[in-house]
Amino acid sequence: MDAVGLVGAAPATIADYQVVRVLGEGNNGRFYLARPPARLGLPDEYVAVKVFTGTHSEQAYERGVRELRAFAQVASPYLVKVYDAVLQDSFLYAMEYCPLGSLAAPARPLSRGEVLRAVAHAAHAAHALHEAGLTHGDIKPANILLTEDGGKLSDLGLARYLAPGVTLTGMASAASVEYLDPALLRGDRPSRATEVFALGATLNRALTGTGLYGELPDGEPLLAIRRVMSAEPAISPGLTDDEAALVSACLAPVGQRPVTALQVAERLDRLAATATA
């Protein structure tokens, strides 16, 4: 989630969740820190609640719940736990809260090894989703939450299920565009290959603070999309040779990329071990 562009105070409650404060913005919604209701029987003092923008029908709610249920059933220690989903005008869901922040907004400075390990864990999580027949749809630094041991992939890209008639270009935010395989912007469906691209773009940004296309216009997704479609991605010179080689492999034409996110994860595991040795 992105801790930027916050407007307005947090409500006291959302459904039967007691809101503590706003955590940040995500694609098509806002995250809140909240205390969970007793009905969930959770040991957690806090959860993160995402409330999607706009109103949603019962059918959209059912689609969202179906995807969240499938997400929750994937066995991976590197996926955030999803606890609940509610339709109250807008669709919302609750997930575990990670107080260390995300790769986009960490609560403390991170070592190179910690960044590599967090992206490695996200790649393992993506592979687990792919093996279950799912795609995440929005892999980026803001959606890799930090833990003491590495990271967890969060914020499944549900907007495509809540508004299935809206094109990807109509729902993408400027903050997400640099992580999208241009093939998606041309109408392809999310796949293992497009998520390998996203992992490479995420690694480039997380390690160097620079994007593949420079700084895209904030808040203007259509301009950002035009730049991505008209420019070649540029790998940051701040990467080591091995890191740059991995990013380059992830961005290569389909058929030349790593076939699975697991292959990306294993290379990242080795890089992280070397960085922390």
C-alpha cells in the first residue's frame, strides 16, 4: 500500500471494525488499521482493512469473496492471511497487519540483503498462487509487506473482479504502471510471464529507488501508460551485475524470461544469502 495522497479523516468504525487510523492508499481503495470484531476470534490486536472505492453490487461482492477465498486457501508462509470480507455499500476485506511497513514505505531503513529477501519471498508467494491457478495482478513494492524474516505478498488485485467490464488501462494507477508488462496494456491477460516481469520491475525499484521509465507522472495514469508504451525500460546502474542480470532476464521477451516465479525466487535467495554473508 502507498502511504501517500491521504485525504479526509478516518471513520470511527467500518462495519464492525474499530478504526485506529488510515494506513495508506492502495489501488482502487484505502487501507485502515483497525481492531477486529470478536466474532472473528482472532488473537491479533490489529488488522488491516481495505475499503474499495465506489459502491459494489451483490454479484461483485460474490466475485470478490470467491477470489479472496481462493487466495486464502493457497498454502504459503509468504502470503498475508485474509480474515474476512464484508459488503457495506463498498466492498471491504480484512487481512493481517504487518507493522514494519512495505518495501515502498518501510518503517526503518533496510539493508540490501533484507530487500532481496523480501522480494524473494514475494516471488515464492507468486509461484504458490500460480500453482493454484491464480495470478496476483498487482505485484509492486507497496504490496510486499515486511516481516522480521523477509516479506509477504499482499493486496490481491481484486479490482478486475469487482469491475470486470473495466479495462486494465481504466483501473491502473500511475503508481502501478511501471510494474506492468506492456503486454497487459495491449490487452493480454495476467499470467506467470507478466508477473515475472513485475518481479523484475519491483526488484529494480526496491533496490535503487528508481523506476524502469524514470519517474512517471503521479496521479495521471494515462500519461504514465503512454510513456511506458513508447519507451524501453532502462535498468538502473545502481544494481550489481548479478542483480541487473536477473532484472534483465525478467524483462526479456516472453519465451526468454524465467519460466516460473520460483526460478526468480531461487536466484533471489542466492543473491540475498550472498548479500548477508
